[in-house]
Amino acid sequence: MVRKAFKLDRTLKALVRAVLPYLVMVTLLAVLLASTVTFRKYLNDYSAGTLQGLFIALIPVMIYLAYQQATIEYEKLKTIEKVKDSLSGELKAIKVSLDQAVKLRGEQISYIPHVDIVTDVMQSVVSSGKFTLLETEIQLELSHVYAVVERARDYLSRMKDFLASPALALSGREKIFASLGMNFWGQVEHLRKVIPKILEKLRKSG
């Protein structure tokens, strides 16, 4: 309930910021319209009527523009929330998979850890251009997290390829494989630390 209220408060503030310039213009036009009535005796009928007609015509235009801008901003905010929710879901799934891999690390019979790392959501968000809607700081941190994810996937892929290669039986190759494993688990441990932090920032970001 508190989180929903917080989101509603942020949404209202964003909408107010979007329509404020138009509301100021409406107020100014209303003041000018009232002024033409007040000071009509100092203006000829044609000038006063022209100004009044202009101000009366502009006021609904500004109100419509304010409504239009509010609609655009609201749709943008909904898109941002969907993007954050989708990315959060994907990161949570990655974290669960990594935690499970670490839990089973000592029980693995095979050399290769069983890790399911899927980044379809991030790829979709970036390719659609929606990634740029997020705050710059969030973009940078997400980019870092997913770069580490890609490194982990790369090390895992190289481990699989190396294990399938006859080269593993040659002298000294075990050290290379072990090095790949160390690098992979290093990325895993880093991700397990940074993913909860970025999830919290996504939750709190406006």
C-alpha cells in the first residue's frame, strides 16, 4: 500500500510538472482578458473586442495542450514502470539461478555449473529505444550489471567448449580450464552483490 501511494505521488508530481507551463499560460491569458474588460474605456471597441476574442480563443487551446501533454507524460510514465518491472523480473530470475548454482557448486558432479542466464528483456528494451527513458544513473548501472552478465555467459560458454575439446587431456590444460572457472565464479559473486542493489534502485527510482 505504501509503495502504491509513493508511486501515485511521483506520478502526480510528474504530471504537474508537465502541465504547469500551460496552466501558467492559461492564468496569464485570463488575467489579460480581465484587463481588457477593466481597461476597456482606454481602448476603442474594435481593439478591446479583438483582444478579448484572441484571449478567449487561446485559453481553450492552452487547456487542450495541457491535457495532451499530461496524456503523453502519463503514457511515458506507464511505459517506464513496465520497463522497470520487466527488467526487475529478469534480474530476479538471474539472481535465483546464480544463487542455486552457488548452492550446488560443491555438489556438482560435472565440471560445468548449471546456470540459466536469460537477457531477452534487456535486449528488447534496448532495441525498442525504451531504455533511454530510464534515469541516466539507472542506465549506467544496468549497463554495468548486464555487461558482467555477458562476461559470465562468455566464460561459461568457453568452459563448455573447452570441456568438449580434446585439448583438456593435454598437459597443463586443466589450469586453463580452472582459470576460466575462477573467472566465471568471480562474475557470479559480483552479480550476486550488485543485482539486489540495482533492484532496490529500480524500485525507488522516479
